[in-house]
Amino acid sequence: MGGDAPQHAAAMSYTLQFGQVVGYIPDLLWGALISLELAFLGFVFGFGIGLFNASVLHFGRGWVTWPSKAYVVFFLNTPLLVQIFFIYFALPDFGITLTSWQAVVIGLALNAGAYLTEIQRAGFQSIHAAEIEAAETLGFTRIQTIQHVILPHICKVLFPPLSNQYIILTMTTSIAAIFGVEELTGRTYNANAITFRAFELFSIAAVIYIALTLIASALLVFVGRRLFRIDAKVF
Amino acid sequence: MAYLTLDKVSAAYGATPVLQDIDLRVEKGEIVSLIGPSGSGKSTLLRVLVGLLRPQAGTISLAGERIDYASKAALRRARETFAIVFQQYNLFQNMTTLRNVTVAPTIVQKRPAAEVEAEARDLLTRVGLGEKFDAYPDQLSGGQQQRVAIARALALKPDILLLDEVTAALDPELVSEVLDAIRALAESGITMLIVSHEMGFVREVADRVVFMDAGRVVETGAPAEIFDRPQTLRAKEFTAKILRH
Amino acid sequence: MWEQLAEEAPRFFGYYNMIFIAQAFGQTLALSVLGALAGFVLGAFLAVLRHPRLVPFAPGRWLAISYVEIFRRIPFLVKLMCVFFAYQLAGAKVSMFTVALTTVILSATAFAAEIVRAGLESVHRNQWDAAETMNFAPAQALRLVLLPQAWKIIIPPSFSYVIGFIKSTSIASQIGVLELTYAAKVLSTKGFSALLCYGTILILYFLICWPTKLLGAHLERRLGVSHTR
């Protein structure tokens, strides 16, 4: 997987021939579904990790916060690819052997988790004491304050950056191809190995990614507008 | 022949008409004040003159010559004739007071730097800001910023000065210092078109008052006539409301 | 396992390996810094092209918008492959470094365009009105009024932007560019344990990115109080 394409491909793909590769599009689209699945898993687990760490960072004091800080700083400042290489190749030395799929999902989750920690922490910080005071003076109980004041506010504040992160994650899943996972990019490599129509195939993959993210952006903007009255543009 | 003539000028923001069939004449050296309720189009009229909004119909002429706002060259010339002072002062935040006043004459009008700077210092001193040459806008009060804006407009040596509700954004105690500055200007003989809510000031300074409502000119006349003896119904309603204060 | 590490480490951190890693480090830096700089210049150009008052030319706007959206919505790996095969189709024999650099520049342009656009849009339209009515030419308004005010909004995200590309260059290892990630792979095929190889490379990336981030945070704080002449 990866590496240089065979040199003789140069002579064969001199004239672009999309006709030959059109038949592979359904396969690529199924791969896109796998990409979406990876993004979903990465996001859900990452969100959980992020929620935990954001809570620790926001409500904790002193050395309790150090592990979370270290986690965020480490995963934000190192490349995802190398993180997954480490998980896949180095963890077996510690007795933890994972399949490609597992390593990729864990890597995506840990990596996204760092970004999601920062996002959710900003969300926590955006709550002003003034709002809580107002709710208390109006007679809200703790639970009611959380339910009617804090949660809606946080959801509205967090929706745009979370949406953005989800779109990014959808694209990041292409890295799974390097580990043999047959998501969209992986299947593009496979199809190329058979047809050698590399440029055509990767262009089609590019178009599918653009379409996926555009649709996702549009849907998220629509949901944001309806649920949270957030005024945003797709582009 | 009037110095500035507007003849059946109409303008719109998208589908919404904001000026309809405006007829207006301003003589050289005259001070004309536009008054009227919010949304009547007074500020819009100034924006049209200075080229921030393109008129859809009618002609605007200066000393008999028509201004073609569609032509870049004519637009440039129009902007050399008019200088506008905005309600929000619109000073360049990244420049000192002095630089705000000198930047356009030096860079745009290409006048010699030394001459421009001397003049700028003089103008700023005349509006009472001789101590503030090196201050940045965010270090000045609203009234001070507005006076800088006036100095900046004057530095361009315009033929006609447009003042767009220049005291509306100021705290009450800062209004009089700006009005004093304008009053001094009025003595100098420059042609001015003033949009204002300060009725006492308008009455004192304007040669002629134009009452606008819903994008149209409703009534014009000397201040005493408009304020004391309004002829039209809308003008009567308006002056009644403001006199109640 | 730890005994194995202890045995390996002196060999791993030997002279020739260190030179090798240093060279790879240099490639990573060259790719990311050159790419980010070039991308920034091109991206700024696109942002200006897109601005309705600076350049009132609709096709230019649409070109800029399309470019940004397209190149922001394709994963780096896919872009890299497209660029690689595009060069091949064109019959150009270029180094893998050039392929990777081209990809970084194409991507960086799109991201920089958004950063600069946000900066330009952050300047209140009042400033525009004033400059326009005083007959500033668009270039003059940009130079004298807009950019001096937009800088403060542009600088902070620029650091994340550069760090993002330092990390993206790890994918260039897939076409054989001798940057840090490729170096890790090479060393691990030479027999060193994966822990040592990938662990060291992770730390190296960290040592490039984190100080940059801290520098960016520091500058962001200082930018709260700044004026230009």
C-alpha cells in the first residue's frame, strides 16, 4: 500500500480514460461508507474522551489536570500517521496487538479527542456566571438551570466547531488506507492496482470527498439553523 | 444656477426604495440642513452624493455639470468635491490623529508632505486637539474623534462638506464641543450639507432647512418657517413631536 | 523488552543514525516552512481576489471561492496522489520532494486564503467607507488601512496553520520523501524496535510543533496591545 506507482503507468495513462474506471465508482462509494463509519466511530469515542478531559481541565485543580493537559498537548502536536504507526507497530512490544481497523479507530479517536477536548473546554468556559445567577434569582433549581440555561447555551456555542471537526475527521479517515483499511482511499489504491488509471481514480476519489464534505456541511448548517438558530454559510 | 443640483434623484437598497424623486438646490456658501424622522433617507442622500450608493434615476449636477456616478473618473472627481464626516467618525484605527488627517492629502492627492502636515497641525489645533497629534483613536473620546474626523475632511479641501448626524453617536456632554467646531466652520463660508437631529443647532446655523420623510423631500424653507410655521401635515407632526421635548 | 531497548538505544542514537534523522528533520522543515510561506502569499492573493470591495470582479470571486472549497475538502493523501500522477501524466520528471512541496503549497493556499479572508473581514466596513470616499485606490486602502488592522486577526491562526502542515508532511512518507516519518520506517526496517523508532520521531515532531504553538500563544497575547504608524 502506498509507495511509488509502477513506472510503466506513465505510458498507459497518457490519455485520460475515465471510461475504464467508471465501473469502479460503486465500489468506491461503498468505501466512502466505510470512511463515514470510521469518522463516526472516531468522533463518538473522541467526543467521550474530550468530554472527560474537558471536565477534568475545567473543574479540576493542580496536578489532577496534568495528565489531561499532557494528553492534549501531545496529541495536538504530533502527526496522526505517526501516532497510528506507534499504536500499530510499537504497542505489540507491550503485549497489545491490534488489527489495522482497531489501530486506526483508536488513533482517530485519540487524535480527535484532543481537538474535541479543546473545543468542549471552550464551551465550558463560555458559560458566564451572570447567566447562572440570573437563573438562580428566577428560582431555577440546579437541575433546571443545567437543563434550560446551560445545556442549550453550550449546544449552541459548540455546534459550529464540532461540526467543523466532524468534517475534518471525515477527511482524515483517508489515512486508514495506509494501513490497508478498505475505505474510500484504500479502495482507490486497490482499483489503481488493477487498472493503473491512477490519476482518473484519485480524481474521482477527490470528487467523492468533496461531495461528502459538502453534503455534510450543508446538512450541519441546516440542522444548526433549525435547532439552534445559528446563522452560518456552507461556503 | 445653483452650485449643487439634485433633479428627481431616486435610489434603492436592493428592492427597497430609499430615495424617491429628490429635488434639491444648494447655493455656494449655503448651509443646508436635512431633517426628518429616522429612515427618511437623509443619510442616504449624503451617501449617494459621495458615491457609496448608486442613484438609479435622476441627475446630480455640480456647477451645471452632471456627475456620472457610473464612471470611475467622474466618481473620483465627485469625491474630490465632497468630503463627508460620518456618524461613527470612521477614523483609521491604526493611525495617529495627525496621520489620519495627513494620509489622504499626501497619498491620494499627492500634495507635498511638509505642507500637508503643517496644515493638518493647524486644523487639529483649530478644532481643539492641538495636544493630541500622536494619540490613537482608541485613546480619544467620541467627541475628540469626531473633531479629528472634521479636521480630516477639511484637510481634503472639499468644495462641499457633508456632515452625517455627526453628534448622534456621542454622549450628551460631548455634543457641544463638536457643535462649536461646526459653528466655527459655518462662519468660514464653506458650503455645507448637514444632517442632524440637533434642532436648536440647526435652527441657529442653517440658512435653509429641508424636511424629508419616507425618502422624499416634503418641505423646504428658512429655519424659522419650517420650525414655527410648517406648511405640510408631516412637517407639522414632526415639529410638534420635537418641540414637545 | 526494556533490556532490549537498553541494548538498542546506544546503537540507535549512533552517529550515522543521528545524521540521517537530522537530514530527515531538515526535509520536514523545508517542506512545511517553504510550503506554508508560498501558500500564504498565494492564499493572500486569493483572499484579496475574493473581497467584493477590493476586487469587484465576480468571476475572480467565484474562482477564489471554488479553489478554496475544493482544496480544503480533499484529504492530503488523496491530493498527494493526484499531484504525483499529474506530474507523471505531464511527463515531468520531478523529485518526490517537489511533488510533496507542490501538494503542501496547493493545500496551504486554500487554508491561508481563509485566514487572510477572516482578517480582512474583521476590519469594520466603516474603515472602507472612509477610505473609499477619500478616493483611496484599492491597493492603497489595503496597504494603509486594511492590512495594518487585519494583521492582528491573521497572525494567531497562522501558527496553527504552520503546525498543521508540519504534521501533514508526515504523509509525504508515502511517496518516499525522506522526511521524519519515512526515517522512522527506514530505521525500523533496519531492525530497531518500533517503540524506539516511532517514539523518537513522535518526540521530534513534538519538539518542533509545541514550541511553535507556545510562540503563537505568546504573540497572540502581545497582539492585544499593538499599533502601527
